[in-house]
Amino acid sequence: MLLTSLALTTFRNFNSASLTPSPSLSIIVGKNGSGKSSLLESIHYLGFGRSFRTNKHQSVIQRESNAFTIFAQCENEEGDVSKIGLTRSLSEQFQCSINGEHSNRLSDLVSLLPVQLFTPQSTDLVIGSPSERRRFCDWGLFHVEQSYAGLMKQYAKVLKNRNALLKVGITQSNDKEQIAYWDQQLCILGDRIDLLRKSYVERLIPLFNRTCEQFLPEFSVEISYYKGWEKDRSLNESLLNKMAYDLKIGHTSVGPHKADLRFKVNSVQAQELLSRGQLRMAVAALQLSQTKLFTQETQRHGIFLLDDIGAELDADKRERFIDGLIETGTQVFVTAIEQEQLEFVNKYKDKKMFHVEHGNVSEE
């Protein structure tokens, strides 16, 4: 699914703005604070229902306005057109529409638009918390496995109930029966999630290895999957083994909600050996590999947002990254302060250049 048009109202410093992007490469140029990153932020809202710059929707709404709206027209691989919209208000109300049908379910919208993002903060995928890497895996599975979103929702509900029991403690026989029931449910769902994640990472690794040979040829980068509990125990055994500890801390310490991807470079933790620039290249290789896997397994094309790429990658790496994305048929949006940061784009035929200044967008 690719964007064929985008329109914003009272979003950040845009009172009203619209653009018709290229199906391949759209380059957005402007000074710092001009609003170029805000255009990417609006697309990110369509793909995730949230900003990548703030946790507060209210700060995205233009001052003296009650809400922002984003409208877009999309076209899938068969040529079918969808009209979508999203509204967020100061009162935290959310509503989306798909071809005129209104919904309060975010998953209805985000399943249409597979959006990925690379920013100055993307190194958190390697050096940040495990939750960053779980989200990375879950994005891939959400857009590949239809049942995955429902499975994760069920798991979260069971985990919440188990944690509620642990928090108050287990003192009576009926409490023990309840915890045994939630343990059983957690194991059924947890094992299914683990199998899907493990298989996904196994399919991703060969693509990542080949991409790293281009992006980081001087290093041997390895990914390993940690399922969230001891590899030589079943989830049920781990839950029983950790019961006393879980009761003490008041929440569940093992399970898929503790899963992680671990990175080693030449058998050393990646963050201990790679420079910041090299970490960016490792993340770029990982995200490009995920894009390739998504296209390969679904025969669909996604959208990739590259924010302030000139500050993050040198010219050669910028070109390799964008080349790789475009080869997959991905629709790419790139922001840069100066056009000179992307001189190599002259070789691309199907591209568009946009200039942003004082909340206005113009196509060059």
C-alpha cells in the first residue's frame, strides 16, 4: 500500500498542507524547524497511531485548535484505492475512517499502512531497552501473520490478570487455583508467540547477514534470539521456578514479554565495539533486512521514513540504504536540511522534491 496523496490540518506548524508524493522517492528539504520532520510524523501517525517525537498528542495539535486531522489516499498492489483519515483531539479522543467507515479501532488503520522509520534515535534499536527490539519483531509479525495481533492482545490480558494476583499475594486455596489457571493460559499463548518470533528471526538472519556484508564489511555481526526465559526449561517450568520471586516483586519476571534480540560483533556486545556511526549502519542493515523480508513474504510494498539522514549517515551509506529500499519497491520519504546532502538522487528517475518553509509545502 503506497500513499498517493497526503493532507494535514492544524498539525504542528501546518495550518493546512498537502502533497502528492512519488510512488518511489520523495525528498523533503527545509531548514531546522521548518516542518519537514512533521510531514514524516503525520505519515507515522497513519502507520502507528502515534508520534515518534512525543507521547503527548496534545502537543502535536496546533495552538488554539481543538484537534488535528490527517487525510490520505492510498493504492494497493492491485490498484485498489482507499481513502483514510485520522483525528486526534485535545480530549484524547481518537477516530479513524477508511473509505467513509468510521472506527475507533487503531488496528483497522495501521494494518493498511506498513510504515518504518529511521531517525537520529534509531540506534536505540541496538543499545536501547529490550522493548525496542520486541517492538521491531512484533511489527514484522503484525504485518505478516494475521493472527498475531489478536494473540498478543490475549497474552497481555492474561499477563495483567496474573500480575494482579501476584501483587496482592496468594494466601488461599482459590488463589492458588486462579494462579494455576492463568499460568496454563500464559503458557499456551506464550509458546505460540515464542514459536512465531523464533521463526521470524530465523528467516530474518540470512537477509541481515548479507546486508551487513555491504554495510559493515569489516565486522562479523551476529543476532541471537532470547525468548524471555531459560532456553533449557519450558515456560511452565520457568514460571514455577520463579513463583517465589514473582510474588516478592509483584509481577511476572519470565515470558515472551521479556524476550530480546541480542547483537554481538566479533563475539563482543555490539555497543562495546561499534562507534555511533557503525551502530547506525547496523540498524540500517537490520531495518533494510526487515523491509526485504516483508516484501518477500507478503508481496506488498511498505513506506519507509528517513528523517535527517544527512546527520546520521555518510554519503556512501545514505546511497546504499536508499538504493536497497527502492530496489524492494518501498515508497521512501527522506528529509534533509540541504539538497546537497542527497546529490546522488539525481540517478533516480521517479522522484519528487518538496521544499518546506514556515509551514508551507511546495513541490519543486
